[in-house]
Amino acid sequence: MVTTLLVVVIILAIGFDYINGFHDAANSIATVVSTKVLTPFQAVLWAALFNFAAYFYFTDHKVANTIAKTVLEEYITLEVILAGLVAAILWNLFTWWYGIPSSSSHTLLGGFAGAGMAKAASVGASAMAAINFAPILKVVAFIVLAPVIGMFISVIISIILLHLAKNARPSVAEWWFKKLQLVSSAALSFTHGGNDAQKVMGIIYVAMVASNVLKTGDAMPEWIPISCYAAISLGTMSGGWKIVKTMGSKITKVNAFEGVAAETAGAVTLGLTEHFGIPVSTTHTITGSIVGVGLLKRVSAVRWGVTVNLLWAWVLTIPVSATLAAVIFSIIHLFFT
């Protein structure tokens, strides 16, 4: 039976995907805007188009399955999902307001896990009893691995591109790299949509299972992925200009050649992690890729003070989101049960 609370949860989940879109828009458009290949308006339309195009390719929903299994089924209720979503939305809006490119993936996972732990504690069980550690540990490991992989791949791609363009006139090479940046930014937006839209799909699915609208193992209704991909695309069209500035210029100055290398590395990394069902942070991945192209110039080209501040945001996102969700769940449990 469809309840009012289920409808509220679905609306909030789709709203989170919309926020995810404008929060993470900078990941795929920052370099293409900073190199003036596209205007900001053209860039968000370009990114949104390829965010939604991912719907037609990523049909296995492996990332959605990983998110859905974060909390054990016996501790999943609509109240748990509601608390997790509210916490994730609050943290996303907070970091967006201050221009901090934190991870929407990790805040959603942290919020869901924190609310599940509070639910377990409310019934007298150990808080940790609610957690399925296999997907959690995989995600935590890729907090470190995703940016490192992105950085490593961007260095390799940069070296290959430098070798291919070594005999070209600088003006000709620059022209080609600007054209290639359209392709690389499209690829990054495509894999970003495929990775990030799935996270909310998993949340909506478990909400419907918790409401007995679906049974565990049922096929996901097609309206869920369509809604999620549409929401993240519309969110991307709304931009995210505070974070664009951080990603496009504060970490390191990026030219067209470096933009191609960083975006391609980010797209390859996201494609690989999606294939293995790992909900990694698009933000972490592209930041690592941008650092990689900066390192190829010289270590001092990377503004390490900015990068260290970003690392603090990454480390804090899951525990802060989990704590906030636990508090919100406790309030919901106190007043509405």
C-alpha cells in the first residue's frame, strides 16, 4: 500500500538527486568552463544531456544494489530512510553553500547507515548490528583509491597525449585539445550520471520494499531510473558555480590539454567502478585527476592547501552525515512512533 510517508520519501529522494546534480555539476563542467571551450550555460546543457543519456546504457543498476544493501533489511523502515535522506540533503546544501566539493555519494551512504544504526539501538540491539560491512568497507576503501586511481590514470593519459602532440604546432595542438575536451567532458558527464543517479534508485527501491509495495528481488519499476536520471540532469542544468570555481582554478590552473587528460581519467575511473558496483565519489575522482595533471607540471603547481581542506571535507562527510541522521531518526522516533 502506498502511504503518505512513502510518497514523501520518494519526493525527498528525487529532490536529493536534483541537489546532487547541481552540487556535482562542477565535476564535469569546471575544466571545460575554465578553459573557455564552452560558456557556463553551454557547459551545463552539455553535461545535463549526457547525464540523462547514461540512462540508456547503465541498465544493470549495480551501484543501486550496493547502496540498497548498506543497512540490513530488518532494520530498514521508512523512518530510517527519511532520516538518512534529510541528513544527506542538509550536508549537501551546507557544503554547496560554502563551495566545498564534498561527496554526495558518501553523504547519502553515511546518512542511511547512521539512521540504520539509530534504529538498531532503539530496539535494544547493537548499533553496528544494522550495518552490512561488505559494501561499507568497499566504499570507504575507495575514498582513498578513487582519487589515487584518477590521478594515476590522468598522469598516464597526459604522457600519452604529450607524446602524440610533440611534433604539432602549439596553436594546432591547442585547437585539437579544445575539440577533444568536448568529448572528454561528455564522457565524464555520461559516467557521472551512470554512477550518481543509481544511488537514489537504490534508496527508493528499499523504501518500496519496506512499505511492502515491492518484494525483495522484484524488478525495479522503470519510472524509478527515469525519474532519477531526469532529476540529476535538471540539477546539473542549475549549475553549481561556487564549486566550479574551486574545481576549475583553485586546485591548479588547467588548460585544454590538461582538461582532456583529467576528464578522460575521471570518466575511465567512474566507468570501471560502476562496472564493479562501487558507488564512488565523482568529486573525489575528478579532484584526483586534476591533481594528477598538476603534478605532471611540477609538484608546486598543485595548491596543496586547498587540496588538504578538501580532504578534511571528504573524511568528515560519512561520520557527520551518519551522526546527523542518527539525531534526526531519534527525533522522528520520539515524536512519531
